[in-house]
Amino acid sequence: MKRSLKLPLVSMIVMMAAAIAVYSLPQRINQSLPPALNRLSEAKLVEVKDAAGQVTLTGTFTTTSDTKSEIERTAALAGNGTSAKGKAEIELIKQGDAFSKQELELELEGLAESAGFKLYVDGNEIAAFTANKAGKASLKFSSKNAKK
């Protein structure tokens, strides 16, 4: 292959690989914990609703670990007759009788491609987000500085 053709070919391959990677990565939201989530230790129900307000995913938090220094709670999210699914995790770091860190993370897939959704915890709207072109989204809310 001539030297003059190698550079454009390599450039095209790199651009295609980057496009594929961006397409398959979930939309990532990384924000501070909103006031509606200040009692994650008591959270029960997590829901993802579509733009029409219909529940797309739902799950109930259960405590999976409760130690002297940390509480972990999880919810498997299932769709209502769809292939959508996900996982929600709460992590609470204890310091005495208070929590020094509270965090909520969600990994979602099988959502309608490039569609808008809203996250609710115990009936409180937490955030609006958009699934990527592969129907995925990743959300993280933390009482610590979210910009790590």
C-alpha cells in the first residue's frame, strides 16, 4: 500500500472506532445529591418514567449490607413488558450517628433510543435525562463533590 493511502485509512479507522465507542457508552449524569434525596437510608421505590409519564422501569430498595461504617441498598429495575432493565445502588457511609457520604447510582439499558426520561425516588422527581443511541444511561448523585 502506498504511503499516501495509509494515513487516510488509519484516520478513518480511528474515527469509526471513536464513533462506535461513543454510540455504545451510556449517557452519564454525575451530580450532587438533590435535596429530595437527603434521606436515602429510607428510600423505598425507584422509578424511571418516559416523556408521557408512563413507568418504564421500577424497583424496590432492599438493604444488602449494614455494617458499623456503611450501608448498601440495591434495587433491581425491571421494565413493564419491555426489554428495559437496570440496577440502582445506594451507598451510605456512616460517621457516628450521621452519614458522611450518601450516594445513588443507576445503570440502565434497553430504554428507547435517544428518548427522554425522568427519575423518581419515592414519588419525588430527581432528574430528567436522555438515553443514548444504544438505549443506555448512567446516573450518579452524591453528597460529596460529584466532579471527581
